[in-house]
Amino acid sequence: DTGVSQNPRHKITKRGQNVTFRCDPISEHNRLYWYRQTLGQGPEFLTYFQNEAQLEKSRLLSDRFSAERPKGSFSTLEIQRTEQGDSAMYLCASSSSGSPNIQYFGAGTRLSVL
Amino acid sequence: GDSVTQMEGPVTLSEEAFLTINCTYTATGYPSLFWYVQYPGEGLQLLLKATKADDKGSNKGFEATYRKETTSFHLEKGSVQVSDSAVYFCALSFLTGNQFYFGTGTSLTVIP
């Protein structure tokens, strides 16, 4: 069990550029979650997958955001046409279907939009 | 809607002092309650949990009791250490586990 892995750890981009983050969950976990955490706040739910199916999306997930989990293993989160307000820590978590509310978090990807 | 309200920080304590971080919740159903800890540069780690009223979660000397009558889940530790310095998040979730609702976090600094 190597834990939840996120790459890159830090991303600096210019406004208007597209960025993509990757999350590798714990291997036997079939649920995967994305959260956004801004400075001084708790994580806010964005979306979650069960296997390859995206089952729920928050209203925070604007149409510039898209998440995929094509083979039910790793997931990617893409932000198109980034804005300064997208600057945040993006956290990934995973859980098993047997204990869906015990989520294990990665260290996150910190995005800075200049 | 469902939400968690946490005591604001930052909190600074001397080593071996008693710690309490307050957490109250609002929920439409019967949630499970959690405390997560985040050390600098790391992801959130589950510290303890309670799944029903009057349950007590405990881990590493930390405790919290699920109080349905006061909708609270306060975190306590009898004697803090420097290594406990971190940000602590209270959270709730339902058994479906579809999402968590987190508080804003409380930063704790323990000085020798």
C-alpha cells in the first residue's frame, strides 16, 4: 500500500493556459474523489468516481473543469482556460466500497495561476 | 444544508497543556463524524472517527465523543506534544460516502 499519489506537487501557470493533474489511488480502492482547498479553508468536494463512472459533481465544478478515470484506476483533473481564482490546492482521495466514508488523501497538487 | 463549524484558530499551547478544539455540525440525516489532521506539506490523515451518537473515537491520545443532543464532536487531548503541531479538520459524511463536509480547520502550534 503506497497510499494516494498526486502529480505534480506544484504547478505554476499563466492565466488562460490549460493544466492537468493526475491522481493514483490506493490500488484496491474503487472510489476516487477530487477536492479543492483554498488557503484557510477546509477541502470542498468537487466530484467522485466509482470505478470509471463519474457519479456526482459539485456545482463548484464549472464547465472549464473536467475529470476522467478511464480505466477505473488513475484519474486526471483538467482545468481549461485557467483563472486566478483557480489557484488552490487540489486534493485527491480514495476509498473502498466496503468503507466508502473512510477516505485516504493524497498530498495534493498546489496550483498557482499568475 | 449539511455543514461543519469549527473553532477558529490559530491555537498556541505549551507542551503538556490540555487541548480542546470545538466542532459542531448541521446535518439532515445521521452522519458519521471525523477528525483529520494535516501536517505541513502532507495530505489529510484520518485521526479518529465516530459513526453514531455517544460513540467515542480515539487515537494517539486524542478523543472525541459524538454528541447528538448538542450536535458536537469536540476534539480533546490531555497533554499535547510539539509533534502535535498541525492543522485539524472536523468533517462529516454519510454512510454512502459520496462526499465529506469539512470545517475550515484549526491550526495548532505547540511550543516547548
